[in-house]
Amino acid sequence: ETGVTQTPRHLVMGMTNKKSLKCEQHLGHNAMYWYKQSAKKPLELMFVYSLEERVENNSVPSRFSPECPNSSHLFLHLHTLQPEDSALYLCASSQDNSGRELFFGEGSRLTVL
Amino acid sequence: EDQVTQSPEALRLQEGESSSLNCSYTVSGLRGLFWYRQDPGKGPEFLFTLYSAGEEKEKERLKATLTKKESFLHITAPKPEDSATYLCAVVLYGGSQGNLIFGKGTKLSVKP
């Protein structure tokens, strides 16, 4: 098993759909993250969870809803997205959320029609 | 405002032609600096962490260095498989919960 696994790798959805992205980490880490990567922009932090508790929400629209049921799993629930939400969504984990190196998954490429 | 700037945006090298990528930062209270490699369609892969000015880390053909204002990623005798986008990120003392500030990256192409 690779360290951080994301599914699905590709997702196409309409603006009225509801879908979810899933992330699982096998590294025994205590912190998990969602990042958004758009073309020509730096990675943008969306959410941080530490020991299953959300500790950071960088003013993300409510159409993105995270869920962290345990320290190994992280979800991003998507609802009524906009075309500008099309991007690569990256999950990452780290030993803790004190600023240690992140380990990323392969990403979920989202296209909103 | 805390900022990370990477240059150049894109770099084309011939195989064996050594060069350096730059990451400059204007931040208050650097705690650590990270280098990542990202291949197309994949997530970033961790390369190095640097914590203090003067520190150096090496891995195969890559060497990362850190000063008080910038970091360099030196690539010695690159090969085509080194082609990727290289990302730099910093984490700050007192920064919000482990938030790394990323640069936009340098896209490196190495031609045989």
C-alpha cells in the first residue's frame, strides 16, 4: 500500500451533483490536509485535521464539506460546485500539524461541467 | 505579507547541463523550508527539509541549500528523468496550524 491513497483519481460532475473524494493514509500520521491545486497558482490549503478534529478552515466555500472519521481517513464532500472549482485536489498527511513535512497522495482531478 | 517566489518559472536543460533553481522568501520567522518534486498528474513528492541558514541536504543529483533569504536546489548533471515541477514551501513560527506556504514551482525539462 502506498503511503497516501486518493480515490477517485478522476471525477467529472455537473453543477448539481453531489460527490465525495476519499483519502486514506497508511503512515500512522496524526494530521491530514486537503489542498487545491489550480494551474499557474500555488497550492492552496483548504482544511487541516489533527487527531480527527478540524483545526483550520481557510475560508473555503460551504459547497466543500470535509469529514474525518478517524486519523487514517479523510473525505471531501462536494455539492453544487462551480466550473471554477475544477482543479487537482490533493490530500496530504504529516506526523502532526506543527509544520512537519507533508506526504501527498496522487490527487483527484475534478472537472465541473 | 508572507511570500514565496520561485524562479525561473520554467527551465530547459540539456542532459548533463548543471543548473540551479531558486526559492526566495519574505516571511517573518522561518521555521523550515521544504522542497518537493511533482510529476504531471501526480501529487508532490517530498525531497528535503532545511531548518537553518547554512544547512545543506543532498540526494542523488540534487542538493538543497538555505540562506537567510533564499534556498537553491542545485541539479548536477541532470538526466531526462529529472524532468518535473519542483515546488518550494515554507512553514513559519507561529503560523497557522502547520500551514505550508507554497511557491508556484519551477518546471524543469531535461532533453537527452
